[in-house]
Amino acid sequence: MKMKQPLRVLHFQGRMGKGGAETFMMNAYRNIDRTKIQFDFLIYDDFEDVKPYNKEIHELGGKIYSVPNPNKNILAYIQTVKKIAER
């Protein structure tokens, strides 16, 4: 019998620093049933150096997608997000 894949939830966060929203999402991520739900995160490429949670996200089975900052290049952002959504 084929095992059912977890539902993947993509969080449009911008960056994954140690702020309140990021910490809240990580606390939720640590405590959900990851066989049923997996979190992925979309961050802006100009925040790639902000990585306090990256290793843990990968260890928990999540993915991190880096996209252009929409405040700097909205068309590149839309095109990149569309490619990610089509996967």
C-alpha cells in the first residue's frame, strides 16, 4: 500500500529570523504531526543570511524557497512564486 504524502503548507514569511511570527511558526511546526502536515517557507533572497531556523526546518522535513524581494522586483517575485506553486 502506498503511503500518503503529508499536506504541504507554504508560509510566505519574507525571512526566518528570531522574531515573533517566525518563533510562533516554528513552535507550531515542532508540535504538529509532520506525517500529516509539512511546513515549507518562502523567504526573500536578500534575507538569505538570516538563518537561525534553516537547519531545523530541513531536519523537520521542510523546504526553504528563496525568491526576489517583491519591493525590489515585483515581476521577478511573481514569476518565481508561480514556478514554485506549479511544482
